[in-house]
Amino acid sequence: MAAAADNAALAVLPSVSRSGKGLDLQIPDDPCVVVLSSSGALARVEGGDPLEPGPRAASDGWRVQLPSTARSQVAVVTEDGVAHRIDVVDLPALPRFETGLSLAGAMPSSLLLHTDVPAVGLLDPEGADVVAMGTARGTVKRLRPDVLQRDEWEVIALEDGDRLVGFDRCSDEADLVFISSDAQLLRTPAAKVRPQGRTAGGMAGMKLNPGAEALGFWVVEAPIDAVVVTVAAALGALPGTGQTTVKVTPFECYPSKGRGGQGVRCQRFLRGEDRLDIAWVGTKPARAASADGSPVELPAEDERRDGSGVPITFAIAELSRPPHRHISFSVAPISRGSGGWFPGA
């Protein structure tokens, strides 16, 4: 009798498919914004309006946002060049507050995607936007829209050992930007990079010096509103340690160059510095936060294109941008040897 009652109860429950069709009565298909936080976590923020800077809050940095609805699907792109289709309804829903938006409740991408490969961007699998991406070895690619009915697919054919360091939507009028670990910045018009299909491997973007790699890749749609943030580190220090100086520079100080070159120097190293530890390009004002997400102030803009940085008293771990696209940066109190990390793009 008990078993029969249990079976009868199960029979009247709505079935819940992966697309969420059994949840119609609980979750309406309301507009939302899917967000990839600066720490690589995912969430959907209620309301269809783009996220704006607003008041600061703990853990308020994000890399990219994508307009969607609660019952739609998006794709999360990871460093290995793979897009993973997910249901937006599976993401934690975060409210908006006038006191500021915190992404502390976002879900780590590894839990949702079942992979430890870090997430670098978001893609609308049904969208018509061209996207751009860059790799640690300086390869650049613009991807034509391609609607696929798959759960996973490659967006670029990567060489062994290479990885994506940036991924974003990209118009023909945008600038594509690489920054290397030896403090070179390459700014190239997106129109110079022909869109390719998803199986293509991209083309030469930035020529790197021996031993250097691209720290990140960014799409800049409004150059006049963008800044460049670079952080130098001490000679011989391991990545994420020994940070010494930081510099914030208007993006327009850097000239546009052709694809395949080395670009120009973006920070002069002081004695004892030999590399950039992290870098970031995006819409100003750039935002900084401590390792626990607490807001931290950055220095004023310096219009010297290749000047040196100013001493820092915090180890920078992430970088963040305000409303319309890419990244966040975190800062922890320095104790010689304490380190930071760069989230990839």
C-alpha cells in the first residue's frame, strides 16, 4: 500500500526536463542578465537592463554579461576553446539592490560545467553577433555566428599547450588588444581580422618575444572611455607574487598598429622589475577589490604611455570593469611573497 501511494504521488509530479519545461509554474521566462564574475562564477541577475557600476559592494566585479531570459540557454566558453551549453534556469538568481550588486552568491563554473578548466567568456548559441578571442601565444580569431544543436563544441582549434586568455562580442568598429608579460601592448582594428568558422585556428595576432606570453586579450568598443591597468612584479618572482608597481593609463595613449606586430611598451620597468604580473583593459573607471571582495581604490590615470608605475601596498589579484563588458581585479594586503592571480582575460 505504501509503495502504491508513493507511485501515485510520483505520477502527478510534473516532469522536469533539462530545458526546465516542467518548471513553468515556478519560474517564468523573465528577462535577466547572465554574468561571469571576476572569480569565474556564474549567476543570473534579475531584470533585463545592463549592469551598471552603481555603488560599490563586496564581490561586485565581473568579466562579461549577456542579456537573456530565465528559460533560455547560453554557452560558457572555457580556456581550452570549448563552448558549453547551459540552461539559464540552472544558475543562481541574484537580486539587484540600490546599495550595489554583489556576486558572492554566484556558482563556480566548475560545478556547473563539470570541468576544472577556467571560464573566459559567454556566448549566445542562437545569436548573430561576431565574437573575438585571443590566446596566450598571441593568436587572434573572430568567429562567425554558427548555430549548433550540441551541448559542447569548439570555437577555435588551439595548438597544443595554448589557451584562450580573452573572449568577447566584437563589432567591425572595435579595437582588439593584447598585453604581454614583458609589457608590450598591441592595439589592432577588428576590421583587419577576417571572421572565420569555428574549426579554424585563427591567425597571427601579436608577435611575442622569447619567454613572453599574452596575459590577456580584450575587445574595446569605445576607446575614448577605456583605460589600461598594468601591474609590474619583481625580478625572478613567481607569477602572482612580488608585485611592485601599478599604472592606470588612458587607452587612447596607445596607437593602433597592424596585426602580427609587437605593439608598443605600456609600462617601463624599474630596477628590480622584469615582467607584468597582471594587466587589464576596459571601460573606466577600473575597479579594484581585496581578495575577500572588499573595494580598493586605484591610483589616478597617468598619461605617460610607457611611464613607470607607482608603488603598491596591495597584491592585486583581479581586475573589473563597469557596465558593458569584461573583468574585475582583487587586491590583498601585501606581505612579502603574498600573491595574486589573474583570471585569464
